Amino acid sequence: MLNRENVEVDDGGLIAEGQNHHPGAMGSVHSTPSGRTELSELPLAKARARGWGQISWYSYGPFVDWLEEQLNGGAMEAGSPNAVLNELLQLCGAVPPGTAGNVSALQEDQVRKLLDIYFPVHALGYNWLNSNLDSGEEVAQGIEAIIRRYQEHHTCEKVIVVTHSMGGLVARAASEASGARDKILAVIHGVMPTDGAALFYKRLVGGGFGEGEGFKGKAMGYMTAQVLGATAQETTPVLGHAPGPLELAPNQLYNGGRPWLFIKAAAGGTLKSLPESGNPYNDIYRAGREWWRAINPDWLNPAQVSDSLANHVKALAKAQGYHATLGNTGFHPQTYAHYGRDGGQKIWGTITWTATAMEAMRGGPGNLAQAWQKRPAQPIAGDPAGWSVTYQWGGRPTRSVDDGLNEQVRCEIMPAADPGDGTVPADEGAAGVSRANPKVLCVTAGHDHQGSYGSDDVRHFVIDAVARAVVSVTV
């Protein structure tokens, strides 16, 4: 179903509607649909025309509705600030929580300038299966169309782009590869996997199995696995043919270009550190029959369609091309960014396969091997590159291998242990976006990756960034 050539963005998604309340008989109250959104009370037809139906309302709807209200609902009423303006004025004299470096406090004149500008909030969905270079071209065209639309009756020269996660890669492509930079006043990035995230290697080799911590985290991990695939046998046919998701795997700049994939013996010692050449595409993603390779060719084509392997090779080349094009310098000059660092939102910054020697336990009819027992104190010798897979454990992040000396070894990916937002590790989130030399860089906590724009601190950061970005605008 998720063949990138057969899907397109749908603009008919949910837009939550508010209610009108009317007194009824004997003092009762009944409700009727209002025809407007819940918070900003934007007419539903206008919200849909602005693309709000192209995005997941669960993840982004409350935020875009709130942003519409905050940016356009502030006013002086009867000589006093209304509720929205009062909320905005509370930001004066402060910087967003978690602001890094020396940033001046927001001033009242900066906040009040927001009242002089109309900020219609639009949403641009994109096909996440495509390369972000292709999506960036479509977003660049969308920005141009939005500007033309308002120029019929208003002065409109540029837009402010707010991104989430992979959307940051799309916006960078629109700005720096598709010519939209001069049409963009500023880009506000949120939790962007600038150089990829090790989580996506784990999903390529082991699906969504075993993700999340605690009751809530494990429940979210289970739901994610149901959507994206619980095992690599389920994820590989989609992710292996889709440049967009492949562009989320760690690139050549991840971890400062140093190894991030380790094979260690349970008894102690590192057996291998990858990528060895600094090029994960050759050492990890294009690996031949090495058991740690990201894509198992045997799982790439369950439908037995033609040219499957060739399509995967093309998709991987396109992913590599994205990061080659936008690696070190592909950022808008007016960039603002936030990322998450939360010790309760553990994620993989690096990934470790732990190799444990196994011993067959014998017994039963014919003295056949009935089970295996771990021998963690047993040293392991030899180069893991020479090991061959004997069992894949249903596409989960576990492999049984033969070490070439007729000894069985079990390799398992260790649980996530690094702080972040549950998807992007904090250290990599900071390192990647810091190359943009952001005007304001914030580190936040108390939210997961998908729900970041529900955080009050993140919302404070967004309004603060908009107010700073429009200082140069003449009204």
C-alpha cells in the first residue's frame, strides 16, 4: 500500500470543530456544530483552504489552531489588552526556557509589532516516502503559491516556516536546494533529525519491536510498531524503497563523522566500530552479506515485483544525495531551532550489538539440542565481518550467528540509553542544528518527539522566534 509512486497528500483530514451552546427547555443546554475551529474560530472552509486537512490533527492540529489565535487574536479592546494580548505580553522581559547562549530578553515593542502584521497560518503536507529534495521542491512551489494568493490584496513578500522533525529536512531543501530562500523570512525548526537518528537504523534491522520505556512509553512503542511494522520483515519493503525514510538514518556527519554502530562482546571489549571509513552508506547501508547490514535483501520484495533491488539501490543513492547536497551548509540564514533533552525520553544516540557466546543444552529423544544457554563470560574471537547468520528471530533486533569457528553467538541490540525526545538523541539534535548558527537555540524537556508542539515551553519559543524574526519587517 505504501508505494511512494501510488500515494499522494490528502487534504481531507480531520479539522476539529468547536460547538455553539444554546439554552434549551427547562434550562438545559444543547450544542450544535459551529462551523469554526475550536480555538481560533477560523471558519472550517478557510482552514481547509489553508491546508489544515493535510496534516495529522492529533499531532499538529491544536498547535496550528493555537498559533492562528496567538498571532491574529491579540488586540486592544476598550483601551486594554484582550486575553490573547495579555498572554503575549507576559513573554516580555524573558527568553524562552532552555535558551542557549547570550540572547537578549524579548521587548514589549517587539510583541506589540505582532499586532500590526497579519499572520495567516497555512499547513503544507508532503509525501514522506519521497526524497526530501522532491518534497522540498513541492514546498517551494507551495510557498510561491501562498505569496501570490495574498499579493492580490495585501503586501506579502515572504513567509515564516515552522517545521517539525522530518519537515525540517524538507524546509532546508525548499530553501537551499529549490530556490525558496528569498521567499522565506525565517525558518523555525523543531526536533529536527538534521543528520539522521540511530533509531532508524534500529527500525531497518529490527522494526518497531521493543521501543519505549515505562507503561506509557511501551504503549506508544506498541502502537508505533503496529503502524510502521513490528519487525524488519514488515518495515523493509516500505523503508527500503523510500528515499525519505532512508534520509532519516544516520548520515556521514552523524556523531561528528565518528563510528556510532558498535559490536561488543558480552565478556568485554569492542569487536568492531562502524562506519570504519566514515561513510555509513558503504559500511552499513550497502554492506554485502554482513549480518549487521541495514537492509536484508531477502525481505525487500515479498510481492515479487520486478526491479526491486534496483529500486532500493536508487532510493539509497537518492538519500545519500540529499545529505551530500545539504550536509554542512544547507540552512536558511535566519534559523531558529529547538530540540529535546529529557532523561525520561531515552533513545539511541549510538547503537551497540552485544555478542554473547552460546552453548547448546542437550537432552531428550535422540540427544538432540533442545535449547541454548548464554555464556556471557566466554571470550569471543575473530572479526564479526566473517560471521554468518544462522537465525534472524523473525526480523527483530536479534541475530544468531556462526563465528566461523563453529561457535554460535547471539547478537542483540542493547536498549536505548541516551537522553533525547524518544526519537532524536539530544547530543545529535544539538550538534546537527548548531551548524546553522541559529539566532535562538533552545533545549526543552517534558515532551516526546511527536508531541513537542503541545509543550508550553516550545510554544513560547515559537512566538518568541516569530517576534524576533519580524523586527526587520517594515509596516
